[in-house]
Amino acid sequence: TATYAITDKRILQYSKFSKMTDNQRQFRFFDNDFTIPAFLVLFGDTICLISKNTNTIKIVLIEDKLMFSITHFLFDFMWKSLTQTDSSLET
């Protein structure tokens, strides 16, 4: 499975994220650091929102093709607008 992530460069501090394996993990980075204690995951026609507050993990699944299409379009637009960074060169 290939993953595509839009995040800030602080994620590269963690070796399990910064190591590239056969182009399975690709990042695009925002210029400024930001803190959002949640993930937006897109797969199939499903949107998955995952958040962590202290030790509680909450997950919301949205199984709707129209909502997925809109969210995927927004992700693609952001992905194309951000510069590509080869995270294997980052430390």
C-alpha cells in the first residue's frame, strides 16, 4: 500500500516515518509547523477521521461517495500545490 501524507517536517524526526521503502511513503510539506491532533484517511470510497485526546482514540467513518469525491479533490489540489520534498534526504 502506498501512502501520501501532507504534514509538516517535524514528522521526519521519527525514523519509522522518515525512512522510505520503495516509494511506498510520499510526503508533501507545509512551510510552517502546525499541530492538529487528528488524521484524515482516505481509502476506497471512505473517509476516516482519527483523533486522540489523552489516551482516548476516536474514529469516525464516513462511507459516502460524494463526500469522498469532494475530500479527495481537496487533497489532490493541496498535494499538487505543495512542493515535493524527498524525505529520504531529510534528517
